[in-house]
Amino acid sequence: MSDFRWGPATGVGSMPGGDAREAAKTVTGSFEGPEQGIPYLAELPARGPGADMIGRTAGLLVDLYARVEPSGWRVGDRPGRDTRRAKAWLGEDLDALEEFTQGYEGPLKVQAVGPWTLAAALELRNGEAALSDPGACRDLAGSLAEGLRAHLADVRRRVPGAQVVLQLDEPSLIAVLRGQVKTASEYRTHRAVDRQVVESTLRDVLAVRGDGPCVVHSCAPDVPFALLRRAGADAVSFDFALLTERDDEVIGEAVEGGTKLFAGVVPGVDGRLSDPAGSVMGVRSLWRRLGLNPGSLAESVVVTPSCGLAGASPAYAREVLAHCVRAARSLADNPE
């Protein structure tokens, strides 16, 4: 991905409210390409089931269907109202994005839930998570890969000048690796999944991006940087505030290996923002601790909010995205 121009800033995925055109207008207006940042296909979970993270990705699955139960999303026999709603909202979001990216050329990011977070959240017919059944996990990952391949092709058709970036959201990945996902009874937890199985499944799903770049996002502590890099992630997106000095070595190895860091440094919920230079002060400190060349900061780091913006007010969400651009500019102009 050495010839790919990432852009200095972007958002994680979700936006407040339920107006697809307003969200697309905000995102494309905030990030206008490689100089400003990476626009993305906004997610609007406030609309309800089917626009939420799990439901939206369930709507992408091929030959697997899901419906909403009181306990969450559950695999069903045929496409029902919930699947149709998820597909309709995704179509609405894509139409809005297409409208505001006429003639656009540059990076464009789309997000979906990764195979392991999906397996931890999606219930089988018996009420247990798909994670409880290795065969179900394989089927789910295969269905997701097929659905993502078609989704990426649709985005490329709608925005022919785009270099499409695939982001997989994996907030439950650490819980899956550590055996911390609770069973339906909540008295026990599902067995930890072998790291090699986790890695190979992620590699298979990430492969659908073709020759485009991919990002894996996790807003949980202890992001497994090395595993994600081996699985093929070109970039890792994380909440910078959750890093500890224990992470220094793997982050240093990632940067030296060419992995891009999507550093979530701007709070995603309403509050007072610091000055842009202050927002990236921790990133500069990390670079000094690692003994890395300050000149590589702007090339290695993409500035983002700490997580999605679904819980923010629309005004604050706009302010945060603009702030990310200014903070990234501060890194580039004054790396030390």
C-alpha cells in the first residue's frame, strides 16, 4: 500500500441522527480527499434495528438471514422484515453518499462488523451465540466475505473514482480470544477461540478487499496489533486513551513494518475540545518514547475520534470531524 494516499484524518463510522443526506453531506464536506482526510459511508444507528452495527452487517450476509429477538439478532430461515429494513437503510445511505461524491477521486472508507464480533453477537436458533459452534463461525465468515465482496463492488460502481478502504469493526475480538463472551445463561463464558483460527478467519475476510487497503478497528483495551498485522490489516484503528506503555513495543514494530495507525484521540461524546495540538500531544510523546523519527508522524498516523459519533449531537459531530483535520495538520506542521 506504499502508493496509496490515506489522508490525514477520518471518522470511525457512526454518526448521530437519522438523516442519511445530512450525514453524507457532513462527512464528505469534512473530508474532501487525500489532503483533508478520508470520507466514509456513515452509519446511523439511531434509526433502530437494522441500522445498528450488527443488523447492518447482518443485512450484507449471503444465504444467511437474521431477525430481531428480545435478546438480540438471531439467525432465521428466510429474509424477513428486519433484513429488508437493514438493506433498505443501507441503500438509502449509499444513495446519499453517491449524491455527495459526484466526480470524487480519492480514498473512501466503508465499515462492517468483522467475523468474530459478529459471531459473538449473532445468535443461532438455540439462542446461543454463533461463537459456540465452530462450523457456524466458518459459515458466517464465508457468508460475510461474499456479502462484502458484492458491497465493495457496488460502492466502486457508484463512486468510480474512489479507492475503497474496507474497515472491519472488531470490538469483541479480545473477549473472543480470552474466552470472555458470556453464554445465553450468562453464568458461563464461551471457550476462547484459538489465535491461529482467529487470525486465519480474519485473513480470509480481509482478502475480499482485493488490491485495496483495509483497516481493523477495535475500541477495546489490549488491541492485538501483531495478530491483526499478520492477518493482513494495513492499518489498525484504536482508542488512543486505552493504550499503555505495555503496547509500546508492538506499536513500534507495527510502525516500522509500515502499518498505519488510526489514532482515536478526539472524544466522541459532547464536551469541550482541547486545542488541535493538544489533542495529538500523546501521539508525539509516544513517538519520543519509541525513538521514532518525528518526520514519520504524518505519514504513519491518521487522526480519528476515539470511537463512533452516534452518541454525539449533530453539531458536536461536525466539530469533531473538523477538529480531527486540524489536529492532523498540527502533526504534519509541527511533528516535534
